[in-house]
Amino acid sequence: MVQMNFVLSGDYDYINQIETTAKSIIYHHHRAKIYIINKDIPQEWFLNINNHLRKIGSRLINLRIDANLLKNEYVSQPQINEMSYGRILIPDLINEDRVLYLDSDIIVEDDLSELFTMDLSNHPLAAITDVLYTDQFNSGVLLFNMPVIKEIPNIVDKMLKAGIDDKLTEGDQSVLNHFFKKTYLHLSLKYNLTIGYDFLCTYYSGYNHDYWNKTNINGKIIHFTSPSKPWHQFSTSRYRNKWWEYHNLSWTEVCQHLSLPKVLDYQEDGRIFIMTNSEDVKDLEQLVKALPKWTFNIGAFTNMGEKLTRLIRYSNIHLYPSIVRPVVDQLIKTSDCYLDINYGEKNEKVLAKFQETGKPIISFDEVNSNFKNESNYHSFKNNNIEDVINQIKRYRNKA
């Protein structure tokens, strides 16, 4: 059986993300080693997890480094710190024939054993061309061919020296591309499905170089690039719930490969979709409280005000500020009905797309829209909230 060796790098401030990535790795790979390059993660954290992993022949390995080793390296983005340079230390720190480095804003969605058996020939590493900036590879997933890269004289020292340049546009990624852009083996995008450009390509069409078609695939590795991360209170990219499913697994569940847990804490009766250009949504809180087993998914093509954001104290309401196109499409597909109850301007393109599904659209007379004469549109008198509630209940799990 081939030995699968993974590497993560980060500090204790990133421990939740490191652990979530590690859970997703182990969930799909028993008998795996995960080396964790760090400067301050407590020993007890490793000991506790390894007590679970021992049963399946896996292990986390504490690769503690001197906290001063990377302090002079230049970091180009605010959501990243100097520990991102941990990956360039790999040839000096690890004695394995092949290791797969992963950023800790990644989840693994499938078995990756083929990466540990494929022919790398004389390529020092394998990587995935960046989905937008195609003149470079994205350094979030790197497959190191250790016998080859170790033959390059003083390669780690050279990269560390290059990393102190404050003109680097992408920090350590720029360094790695400088040394390996001409020699790396190109891997399929499924091994680094970078979906962090969702916001950029939704709201700035000039960046959309066939991005949506390229990323409309099943990724074996999902990479949440950009500052919008799924663990933030709100985020814009796809697969937010998928990250939380791995995060919420216990290590016992990981080792037993049990089903990924649902994010919801209730047995869902159905799903409601609302798109709004305003934080004023008629009777929303009353409806949310009256239908506690119905999920209210509320999207906006803008940020959201406090009238909406305060409602996330209810577990059945989920907010999607600055929503992106694939998420809108997914919510239309999976919703049982649409509530056209926002005041002000309507999102008529979204309404039209939902109306075409034939699924019901519900409104009140004072906030209804141009679609009110369609056969699947039901508009109720302004004070008739009980009738609206009863109507929604009739749609239970009909989607």
C-alpha cells in the first residue's frame, strides 16, 4: 500500500482551519501522515488527535520551527501571515519521497491516492495552473517530488532569500513560481478547484475568463481562495456548508467515515428563497418564528443591513449577502417556494427564473410584483399572515 504524506502549515490562530483540513484528509485516507509545520501549536493538541488516529494507522506529526525563521518573509495579502512560507521549507524538513502540501483553507472531497503513484518524471513538483491568472500556478496545492527537488543546491535558502522582497505581488506563491514555473508538472483543476474568485467574477465581468465553465466540475480538492472564507459570519463563495460539514465532524466520526453531519439543528420541512434589494422585508421575522422547521434562504446582490443580519439568531434563517450566480441557481433549484415580500425594487431576473420552475411564489398585495398574474403566483391580503403561513405548510417537502 502506497504511503500518503500530507503537509499543512500554520499557527495556533489558524487551528480551527488546520483541523478542518486535516479532518477532510483523514476522512478519505486511512494510513496517512499529516506533517504540520508550525511555530506555536500545543503538544497536547497533537496527542489528543493522535489517540484517535492510531486506530486507523494515521498520524499528525508536529514539525515545530523556530518562530524567527520566517519573520522577514514578505506577506502580500492581509488574510495571510508568514506561516504561508512554511511550504518552501518542505525539502529541508521532511524525508519522504513524495508529499502533498495543502493550504488550510482547503477541504479534501475524495481519495487522492493517484497523486502518490502518478509518474512525476523529473519534475520537481506538480501543481495546478491558476484558473484566472494562467501565467502561474496556484501554490495552495503542491505535490513535491522530493528526490528531484532535493537535488537543487540550496533551494530552500534561495527561496527564503527571495521571499524578503517587498515587491512580491503574491508572496510565497511568487517565489515558488519564480523557481518552478518552467519545470512544474501541470495537474488537472479538479485537484485545486479554486472557487474564491466567485465574487470577483460575479461583480467584475472583466475578470471572467470562462471562469464559471472551468469551475463547474466536481473538485477532489476545494480551495476557498480570497479573503471571503466559509468560517466567517457571512461569505460569498460556493460550498460554505461543505466546509462546515467537515468542521463539525468529531474525530471518532472521521475515523469511522460516518456520514457528514447536517449543518441544520432541526428536521427540515422545506426551504424558502427570498431575493431582496432592501433590508425591509414584510413580516419576515413573524414568518421565521411561525415556521421554525422551514429554512429561509435570503440573498442580496449587496451587503445587508442590521435589520436582516440580526435575524441570524434564528437557526432557520441563512443570509447570502453579495450572493454569486451559482448560489442563486442552487437556491432556486432546492427551494420549495419563493417569498416575494421585500419592499422596493424587485430582482426580476431571479423572479423570472423561479417562476419558470412552476414552483409557487407567495406575496402580499402591498409588495407583490409584475409576476402577480402568473398561475403559480399567490398574493394575499396585507394582514393575512396566517393564511400565508398555512399556504406555505401545504408545500412541505414538495421540491
